[in-house]
Amino acid sequence: MASRTIAAIATASGISSISIIRVSGDIALTLAKKISQKDDITPRHAHLTSLYNKDANLIDYAILIYFKNPHSFTGEDIVEFQCHGGMVVAQEILETLLAYGAVLAEPGEFSKRAFLNGKIDLTKAEAIAKLIEAKSVDAAKILAKQLKGDLKEFIDESREAMLRATAYSEVMIDYAEEDIPDDILKNIVEQLDSLIIKIDNIVDASHRRKGLIDGFRVAIIGKPNVGKSSLLNGLLSYERAIVSDIAGTTRDTIEEQVRIGSHVIRLVDTAGIRDARDTIEQIGVERSLESIADADVVIALFDSSRPFDDEDAKIVDILDNIDDKEIIVALNKSDLEKVLDSSNLDKFNLIEVSTKHNFKTLTVKLQEYFDNIGEDEELMLISTRQIEAVEKTKQAIIEAKEPLLLGELEFFSYHLQDAITALSSISKPYDSEEVLDKMFGEFCLGK
């Protein structure tokens, strides 16, 4: 049964030098011949040709490339049209293809077909989606590794180990008369313990490096009037936030994106934290505290030109209760006479800045922190779905170990198959026939 042929504009909307329209399906080549009025189209050859609409009017002079199945991204016949940029030309080509019988592709449908046709697995599909949204050079490198197959390799090796353990268990249950190695139990436990350690390391690294993919969130906190909004404006290089000498000018959080080195980060300017004097200010303070909880990095500003007071002490108390984030403590207004007793902040590594004149030490510190995270070579999971899957895998392995040690092999196999199913969901579905393949292939049973 013929599948529907899909078409879509593959490039972002707007003015550009080139736009690409992609067609995939059984009649892709037929459509290409109709729109180009060419009878001979060579696969993987760039044809510079005229393109015509259904009324035989010229649309554009463009490049046409045909990828014959199965040697294409989707595994189907694919044709790409590379036309002059701008939405008018690309849209007319797309409308012509639809008029000739193609249907508009749904979001992600090209990648979905590539997965269904065995051209990519789910790890690569997710990497493609994330690569488009990458917020740093390091993120692009991580995702390129996933496209190369690093995560798939880990999944396959772990599946193999668990399938082997399950096969051993099934053999011991159903084929007790066969010769089974004496150290089998010890080997299975060691493999499962090793896998648990790997999973813990990967999950930890994935949480720590999440900002490389989605963009780091950096919250600027402090008591009122210490220069938080001035710092935001300085980093953005324009007056985004209102700045005044009146304490409590910022009543709500302000978020903006800025580039630090090779990283795109989300800066959050928060309301000054103090005992609120009205309902609106109280809401602002509550949102400031929420921003701290959501942040990857917290920049705490203290005014070095004013004495340390109870409001500063409250900020220190907040910092003392943060244990999973990078904290940068900066003494602002370094261009003025220093009055603040910094001994109250000795527990922190202090830097001095002037949010109005010079804050390079802060940007350098931020860049070093983000770059160091990017240098971590640990394998990384790039989505909440992947993290949840490996955590379910770990829990199922833990639940499988107890019955294994008690000799309750049926329960061990049951829980370990749950682990295999959870881990397989990251890459490809688990097939129980794989256990049989291991049993009869590795142990020569059933002869």
C-alpha cells in the first residue's frame, strides 16, 4: 500500500539567500518531474533547472536533488528543491507540490519516517530536535556525539548485559540439567552493580549540564538598591530595566537572553529581597525566591559602599541554604569608597565589580564556569524522557537484585525485563524474542 507523500519548507521563515522545500514519499520523483518538466532526473545529482507551477508559469530557477530510497534521510524517495530565499517563492513551490498530490507534513514527520524505516533511532531523533535549539557550542558537540551514536552504544551495551543476565536466569529455571558456570551469580551481580554506577554518573552529569542544551538560567539577587538592574542593563548593553535610587524599584522579575562566551544564558533580574512593605512587593520577593530555585547560577550582589545590615544577612542566610547551584558573590560599587565589612562574607569567594563601569571579572567567572561544565566527558541524557527512563531502569535493577540473591529467579527475570523495557524506550522497543535468541544462541539449547 502506497504511503502518502509529504512536503514542507525545511528552512526557517523570513528573508534568506536560499530556501529548501523537501518532499518524501512514493510519488516524490513524479512530482519533481512535473514541477521541473524534466523526464530524466539522476539520483544524487544537483540539477539546475526551471520550476513551474500547475499553470506552467515559471516560479524560479533553482536546484533540484533527488535521493532514491533507501539511500535517503527517511528511507523513502526524497526530493529537495533549493530555491531563492524569501517566503513567496518557497510557498509557491510548496503549493504547487500540494496541488499535484502531496500533503503538508506534520511537525517532525520526516524524522518520524526516518525512525520507522530504521534510518535513525530515538536517540538520534531527539538529538536532531535538540541540535536545532542548542544554546552553546558545547551543546552542539554533545548532540553531535549522540548523532554519531554514543548514547545508542551505551544503551546497546547495557541491553546486552541485561539480556545476557535474563537469559542465564531463564536457562537456570527451564534447563537446570544443562552445565551452567559456577560463578554465574557473582558475574550477574557485578554487571548489575556496574550498570547502576554508570546510570548514577550519567544522570548526575545530565542534570549538571542541562543548561548546555536548554540555556543556563542566572538569577541576580540581593537586597533593594544594590545594583541588580544596573548589572542586567550592563550585560545586555541597553537599558532594559528601570534604575533609580529608590529602593524597591524592581517589583517583579525581568528575564532576558544574553551571550556569555559561546553560551546563551537567561538572565533573571529579581526584586530586592527584604521584609516586604506591601502586598505587591511581597509577591515580587516571593518570585525572587522562586527564581533562585529555578536558577543554575545565582549571582548575589552586595553594596560595598554601605554597611553590612540585616537585609544583607538575610541574603547570606538564603545562600547558606543553596546546595545544588553555583553561587557567585560580588561586591558592587568598587569605584566608591569601601564601607562594607566583608568579613561577614568570608565563606564565599568574593569578586569586586562596578555594575555601571566594569564587571568583566564577573563575565569571565561565568564563562569559566560554563566552559568547565562543557569539558565534562561524561555521557549526557538530553531530555527529561531519557532521564526518567534510565532512572526507571536503575530502580528495576535494584528490585531485581534481591530475588536474585534469594534464588527467586522468576521474580529476578520479571524485574530485569522491566529494566530492559525502560532502557530500550530511549533507543528502540524491547522484544522479548531477544531473550530467546540469547538462550538458544549462547547456550546451544533445544538441540
